[in-house]
Amino acid sequence: MIRHFLVAPAATAAAVLAAQPATAQDSTTADRSIDGDSITLGAGLAYVPDYEGSNDYRVAPGPGAIGSIDGFAFTLAANRASVDLIRNRPGPGWDFQAGPIAVVNFNRSTTKSIDDPRIKALGKVDTAIELGGYIGIGKTGVVTSPYDKLSVSLSWRHDVAGGHDSAILQPSVTYFTPLSHKAAIGLFASAEHAGKGYARSYFSVDAAQSAASGLPVYHASSGWKNYMIGTIATHSLTGDLLHGVKLVAAGTYRRMLGDFGDSPVVSIAGSRDQWMGAVGLAYTF
């Protein structure tokens, strides 16, 4: 079984800070340790855009945790949390996933971390609390070993706090493989479809905001907001991938799409191309 976690700093970015895949071993004792209870704690720093669509960047902290207890996996990644309510079965094979997901969206909830005066002049957006669920399926033992894993999932969440009062649909695919007892690498891709309220709250510019910021009036509508691709890598500094301290690094590219990319918030004040990176330490026990 392979476990990994994605840490999303509170602004907008997703950056991996820890990963715990299983290494290929033949003994029954090793297999039992791989499939037993495990918790990984991590923290690091991420280089992220000031806001979603920005061309200015800042450094943000990214704490997180991932684990599996009695076969139930959970993830806490900065502003995102999820639980898989379908118990994992030991050994290679199929992994069916379903459970709740929660995201606290801090995008532009403060102007203190935004450098561009035009975006500052648009004003703050209330913090959104996005609740929903996800389903997915994964296959362990695909290409390189009995312990590499390919997963696809689909999540849906809706703001319940009045920040943008709309829904986000997110399909994703991940592939993760151990390279040795101490190193592993992964690839991931995802996209987001956002509702009209999301487009209005973060990417539209009304007449008053236009007068204050100098950006043209713009009315964004719902649609595919972005796609993202990325890679992660981890190397154990003590012990191996199943126990001890590890160094983790990640990099992602995100492209803003449709009305979201055409918004003056992005096309004039920011950039459709978003780059993010992270480095951190994690401990597995």
C-alpha cells in the first residue's frame, strides 16, 4: 500500500510535504509492517502566488499529517482534510475510496499578503468553508513493483460560509512509486470546475471595484477554472520510507482557464501561468 499527502498552504497552492510509500519486500513480516497503522507528520515552506491568478509570489508555511489507523486512511493538509471511510485491504490490489472532504479557502480573505495595489483595491473576500465528499479507485502493483499505485478520484465540495456560495468539482489522477527503500517519486494531475458564485467572488470586477482599482468591469461565469500538473519526491534521511525522518520536495504548474484566465484579475494584474514549489521534512512512526 502506498500513502502520500498533499499539503496546500492557506493561500491557494498545493505542495507536497511528506510521502510514505511502501518499498518492495518479499517477507511476510515486512508486508505486515507496510499494512499496519502508521502516521506521518510533516512541515515545510512553499513558494506560492499571493492570490489565485497572481504573478507575485510569497513564502508560506505548510504543516500536515497523514495516516492509516485500523485500515482507515486520513489526511490533514494545512487547509484541507479528508477521511477514507472504506477500509483498506492488506497487500497489492484494488483500493476503493469514499469519504468526506473539507477545505477552508483563504483566497483573498486578507489583503496584507497581496503586493498588487489593484487587487488590494478590490477588497477582501469572506473566508469560504467548502464541505463535500469524494470517491475514487486505486490499483496497487501496476508497473514498477507490487507497491506502486495509480489512483483516480472525483471530489465535490460547496461553500457553506458565504465566501463564494457555490460548488467546486475536482477530478484528479496520481501515480506514486518507490525507487528504493529510501526514495520515492510521484506524478499528479487535476482540474477544477467552479460555480458562478466562485467566479463572481474572485474573478469578476463590478463598477465600484473598477473605479477603485483601475481594472475594467468584468463578469466571470462558471466553468473549468484551471488544470494543474506536478511532481513530488521524497528521500529518507533516517531509517527508510516506512519509519524515520524524510526530506520531501514538490513542484507544480497551474494554468488558469476560460473566464477565470480572461479575468483582468489574472490577465492584467496577474498571470494565467502559476508556478509553485515546496520543500519540507516529515517524520513517520
